[in-house]
Amino acid sequence: MSYPEDALVAGETLVLHQRPHWKMLLRPVLFFLLILIATGFLATVIADQSWAGTGWLVLTGVSALAALIFTGVPVIRWWTTHFVLTNKRVITRKGLIARDGLDIPVNRINSVRFRHSITDRIFGTGTLVIESASDEPLEFDNIRRVEHVHTLFYNQVSGSGVGDSTGVEAAAQPTNPWAPAQPTAGQPNPWASAQPTATPAQPTATPNNNPWTTAHAEPAPNNPWR
């Protein structure tokens, strides 16, 4: 398993892994071309000298040393520099023999911003600035597709999180401690209200016991004095 997969912990998923933009190699390549041109020119100058053989050996050694310093070292530094984003942290690693590393937990990041000049926009690169909870802002130069990387960081920090190839674990939904427990299959629900059974009412004759009910008047007898 290669880096950075072998550096991930349990439950950690890789969102982004990249090296610095190849623009970082323009200056070393330019130095290498200049060294070649200078070496060829000096070789033709000393070709007619009596000490040409020794001069070529010295010139070859100096040119090789200059190429190693001004081209080889920057290329090795570029190859061994890693910028990694996971669902839990930001990882940076630099160096081949003397290693330099930095880990920033995602939950400690306060804000992420980017900037790029006109030249950076032409090459599709830029600088990413990360502000954490307690440290000074950290700047990472030569980030490829810096706007896209900025969006990935926003997704991780805000918790909405979808990465390039793997998503972020979804946050658990909060549960209501006051909600009644859901019964399992085959068990009655103690919280369900009892359903009344419909029974047809049987009509019964009830006597009229209301003392205030007006009685039917009987016909009055004839008055003999009228």
C-alpha cells in the first residue's frame, strides 16, 4: 500500500491527494538547460588546450554538481511533497531523508480561503490559506485547481462533505429521548390508545318520571250557579 493510504487511521477516508503544481519545476528545468549550454560552451573553449582532458573532467564534475543542486534537489523536493485531505484531517509531508510533516484536524479549521495571480490562473494553480482554531494562518503554495480544492475543504468543514472519490460519513440524526419506543414485531404497543368497540345500543322504553311535565287537563264540571 502506497502513501497516503498507509497513513490513514481506522474510519478515515481519502478525499484529495496531490503534489504541488508542475509550475514549481519550471525554474529547475531552466537552470538545467543553462548548465548544459554553459558546459557545452566551455568544453569547446578548452578543447584546444593542452590540459583539455583534465579540464573536461573538472568541467563535468562542476556541471554535475550544479545540476544536482539547482535541478535534482528541487525535483526531489517536488516529488516528495504531498498535500492530503481526508474526512478527518489535513496532512502535509515534505522531504526524502529529513522529513517534515503537519496534521490539522478538520474540526479545528475555522476558515479556508484562496488567492491566485494572473500567472496562477493561466497555469491553473494558486495559494490555499487555512486558518485553524489556535494557530496562525497556514499558506500552501502551488495547489492545483485551487478553487476546486477550496470547495472540497468547505464541504468537509461544513459537514456536507462529498469528496472526489469517497464521501464523508453522514452525521447521525439526533434522537428524541421523550419519544415512545417503537414496539417490535409481535409485541403490543403500550402507548397506543385503546380502540373502542362499536356495540349497537338497544332502545329501551323509559317511563316518563318528569314531575314537571304538564298533565292532560280533564273537562271541568258544569257550574250550577252560572
